[in-house]
Amino acid sequence: MKKILAIIFKDTLVRFTSPIEWVFFLVLPIIFTVVIGASSGPSGDDRVNMIVVDQANNSLSETLITSLESSSSIKIEIREIEDANSALEQKKISSVLIIPENFNQQSLVSQNAELELQQLPNNTEALIAQQAVQAVLSRVSSVVDIANGSVARAESLPGFKFESEAALQVFFDSSLEKAQTLLADSPNRIIEEKGKTKDSVEFDPRSNASAGQLITWVFIPLIGLSGSFAYERQKGTLRRLLTTPTSKGLFLTGTIIGQVMTAIVQMLLLVLFGIFVMKLNWAQAPMALAVMLISSALAAAALGTMVGTFVKTESQANGLSIMIGMVMALMGGCWYPLELFPQTVQQIVKVLPTTWAMQGLLDIVLRGQGLTSILPEAGVLLGFTLIFMIIGIVRFKYE
Amino acid sequence: MSAILEVHNLAKSYGNFDAVKGISFEIHEGEIFSLLGPNGAGKTTTISMLSTLYTPTSGEATICGYSITNDTMAVKKCIGVVPQDLALYEDLSARENLSFWGQMYGLSGKSLKIRIDEVLEQIGLLDKAKLKVKTYSGGMKRRVNIGVGLLHQPRLLFMDEPTVGIDPQSRRAILDSVKDLNKNGMTVLYTTHYMEEAEELSNRVGIIDHGDLIAIGSQEELTKSVGETDTLILHVGEETNPETLAEEVRKIKGVLKAEVTDHQVSIITPTAEELLAQVVTHANNLGIKIKSIDIREPNLEAVFLNLTGRALRD
Ligand SMILES: Nc1ncnc2c1ncn2[C@@H]1O[C@H](COP(=O)(O)OP(=O)(O)OP(=O)(O)O)[C@@H](O)[C@H]1O
Ligand SMILES: [Mg+2]
């Protein structure tokens, strides 16, 4: 036991001997959490920007613009066509909506009205804008339908006839306005697009960032455990250790426990930051949190032990662990919510421990759930631990 | 004198390559025993087996009465190991290193602290103990490397080429400390490819070459085996081919052996002084310039040359 403590103490000294380690241990994770959490935070304006070019300049185009302005998912700006084109070219904006000159009631009804939506390819923002425009357009057309309906109804009244085209237009416009006010309170379809999480809970980027960055920055050094094994091999200290009355098992146990404990301290500090600075809901289920943190750290440490048997040098190990850690974090939903991924990808990434760690942590911090609901995730993580650890220990190289 | 280490037909192969080919020897309690041999002779492989790092391919050895294959823990408690390559945490200070390794040897608390101070004193680094090892000179690092092996006061100390690549001063200090340790009762197995070190330190020497222990005994016993011969060493100019000279010299009556290494010709003969004139004449005839001439009394170098036909170094 004393020897295990000595190994842990030595590893901690070696690790934190360079001040740069603190940057990776706390500074970077906190900066990333804050930046990523805020960049898409619900408190700020997270509407997608879109430029609208109004070439029609009539009452209908105005109606359309008013509707777009009230959309909760896009934020529009009226500009001239030249400005719009250059903004799109320079990728300053992802969507430009052009309302053509011939956009009016008649063309809308006869379906000749063609709004032109220019967008950057493969862009999620552009996708959101497109959906918003479609929703607004269908509302406007239904308003126009209603107004047209009232005109037709008026004309069908026995003995009634509009004195002139102008009179008809006035009637139409007032019907349009009425229909619009009536529909103004109807639910906006785009809202569903926004909170697209499977569960009913609203997506919170700050919780996501806090959980996701915690996993990212804790997994990478734990996979880097492979590096400390390589370091001990390269420096000859492992060989020397094996000439002392200290067993291989004790060495492995001490090294792994030490790294897991350091990781747990790191996670607790990040959780405390989440609780006290970001006012997140980490503290609501302490037992569940403890189980999730420990099982995640164990899985990552076991992965590091396994990776260690595939590398020769410390620098190989470091490069590889950053790569594996980053890919796993990105694919596990630690940087973007998993729900943004295609369905098949969502299924495939279940082979990654990060996916389970992330879902378990979100259960706690985002969905406010407790111990019973994270047990499956924790179970899967411990399963990963077992598999990685067995491979790691069987293949372990002492030379 | 009782044997603290007994080796019987110990062998180690790496695949098809036999690095150590069934060697047998013993070391008595209280002596310094040197394994003398050139690069690649199998010294480190032997020490690795004896310190239980490698399992022997065949053969057996006992240390302090325990088998190196069946009783590894007991063996490890009895030995201290100073590996050929530095095995230290360079980011930690000497004191932190000693503290860690001391605990790995099972020391703790007050006795650990006392031993660390004693060892620091012994290796002359008490005043620099707090500095990181990576800031040390090569010689200082070597001394810490040795210090680690002394912490638990082992009965038997393995030192694998502890003076390689350091300045003469540090080397002197290390050789002296080995003698001191031995005076205080520690048995030492010392490997080296420097004949002078083996000569200065050891009670007995084993000469190892290509995995075979080709001679073993005290220095006197070994040199006697080459007879009353001297070694005549001719240092020749770099531009000349000493092999032609060696060929001529071999024809001279009374020359037992003549071997070439780099720019020197080593001649083993019982009558060095008398041959000198003839050898110089031959050299002149061949146009070979002789820069200097040494005549050496029988020594381990001569023993090695006699046994292998090669010089020990290079
Ligand atoms: N792990 C290994 N795999 C294969 N061959 C090895 C291995 N270790 C050593 N050898 C070979 O075994 C032979 C003996 O090596 P060893 O290290 O024991 O020599 P040494 O006497 O200690 O030499 P040096 O003075 O250079 O340290 C060498 O030819 C070496 O190349
Ligand atoms: Mg060696």
C-alpha cells in the first residue's frame, strides 16, 4: 500500500513538474467550456442571420418580411442585391433570400411566384434558414388564400360587385391584414426544429459544453497513460523497478490508480466550476455523478493502458492519445450534440466510451436524472474498462 | 569463504542468437568480482538474468541462497542493481529519486530519510540534492544512478559498467567509492570493458567474450597463464598499414603472437627487449613509421589477447 502511494506521488510530481501541465489540466478545459457554452448560449441571440433583398416592394413582400422578422430562428437584414451577393461570396452570411419583382398576390396564387434562396452548401445554418423561409412562406400563402377567399366570397354575394379594381384591391389588402393578425398568434413551426433533442428537455449548450469539455480534457490525459508506460520503458526506470522487490502488478495498479485519482480531482474541479460559475445542475444527484465520473475515468485509463501496448515511444503515445481522445470526443457528442448527427452515425458511435460517458453526464446535468437512469451508461463504461484492461494487461510490454 | 552467488551453466538466447552460452562461476561473500569483456560480450545479459529481469534459457543461479528463477522476491531483496544506462526520473531531484526508489526497496519513514542522507553524502551530492537530475552533469547523474542501488544496503551489488562515458575525475570518485563500499562489507559484481578498472578493483576476474566465460581467477592466476611474457606495443603512423608489419614480426623467432588493432601492433613475447631492434628494422624496411613503443608486463589485456587473438578494446 505504501508503495502504491509512493508510485502515485512520484507520478504526480513527474506530471506537474512542468507548469504547462496546469494549462491542460484546468485552464484550457475551462476556457473551452466557457467559449463553447457561450457561443451558442440561449441567453444570447442564437438566430441564424439571413439577408433579404426586396425587389418587389409591394404589400405582399412587406407581409412576408414582417413574418420573417417575427421568426424565432432567423434574423433578417434588408440589403441591396450587390451587398447580398458579396456577403454570400465572402461567406459572411449563409443564406440570401431574393423576393423577385413579380412577387404579388396573383403570382402567389397562380404559383408563379418564385422566391430565390441562395445558400452556402452543406451548412446547418443555411438549412435552418431554408426551413424558416418555407414555414413563413406557407403562412403567408395561407393568409393570401384567406384574403383571396374573402374576395371570392364577397363577389359571390348576390347583387354585390366591386366598383373598380382599386376597390377590390383595398378589400383584399384589408382582408390580408386581418388574416395576418389572426394568424400572428398561431404557433411557429420552426420552434420544433430548434429543440430537436429526442427527449422533451430543451437543449442547453452550456450544460453540453460543461459535460463535453470535461470528458474531452479528462480522456486525453488518461489515454496518455500509454505515454507514462512508454516513458518508464524508455527511461529504463521500469526495468530498474523490476529489480526491486516491487511486483509488476503493484506497478500497474499504482500507476493506473494514480492517474484515475488525478483525473477525478480534475473532473471535480471542472464540476465545481460548472456549479459555482456557470450555475449548472451538476449537484442534483451526487451519487449518480460519482458513479459516472469514476466509471468514465476507469474506462479511459483502461483504454490508455491498452493503447500503451501498441506504441513504442512516449511521443508516439502522446500524439496517438490526443488523436484518439479528440476523435472520440467529437464523435461521442462532446462538442456537438449527438442529435445533429445522422441516425446511422448516432448508432455507430455507440461503440465509443465517450458517447456513453457524455449521455450519462447529460442525464445528470441536463435532464436532471438520478442514479437509476445512469446505471446503463455506467455499466457499459465498466464493460469497456474490463475489455480494454484485459487486453492491456495481457499485452503489456515490460521491455 | 562462502559463496553469495553461484552460477551453473547459465545461458540466454535471443531467438537463434546465443548471447550467453552456459557460464558458471561463483562470487564469495566480501569480494569484488569483475566481469571483463568487450562490447556485446554478454555482460548486461548476464546481470539481467541474475537480477531476475530475464528468465535464463537454461541453467540456474542462486543468490544469497535463493534461486533466481523460483525465489525472485527474496533475490531482489538481497541485491542492489546499478544499471548500465541511467534509470532515473530526470524531472525529479536527486532526493526525490532516492526517496521513490528507497520506498520501492521497502524503506519508509525515518529510516528512509536517514538512508537518503547517508547515500547523498556518499555520492557527494548532499548540497545539490534539491536540483532536478536533468540539470546534473553526466558524472553526477551516474553517481545518483549508483546511489539508488545502495539505499537498502544490499549484501550483493551489481554494477554494470558504471563509469562509461564520464570524465576521469568522476571515474576516480566512483572507483574509490566501490572500494569503500567493499571495505564496509558489500560484495560487488562489477562489469567493465576497461582492463585497468578490473585490475584495480577486483579480487577475482572473469573474462567474458561472445557469451563464453573464457577465463576466471585472480589477476595473478590469469596473468600466470600467459607465462612470463611481455606485451610489446608499437604505435604506428596513421597512413601506414600495420598488418604488413605484423606479418613480418610473426616470422621472428620468439614471437608468440602479433595482432593489429587500429594503429597499433601488439606483440606477445618472452623477450621483448631483445626483439626490439629487429622489429624496428622490419618497420624501417617496410617504410612504416613507429611513433612510440610500450613494453608492458603481463596484464589482463595480454590475457585477453592470448585467449582470443584480439585486443580487448575496439
Ligand atoms: N533484447 C535483445 N535482443 C536481441 N539481442 C540482444 C538483446 N539484448 C542484447 N542482445 C545481444 O546480445 C549480445 C550481448 O549483449 P549484452 O548487452 O549482454 O552485451 P554487453 O557485454 O553488456 O555489451 P556492452 O559492453 O556493449 O554493454 C549482443 O550481441 C547484443 O546485440
Ligand atoms: Mg552492457
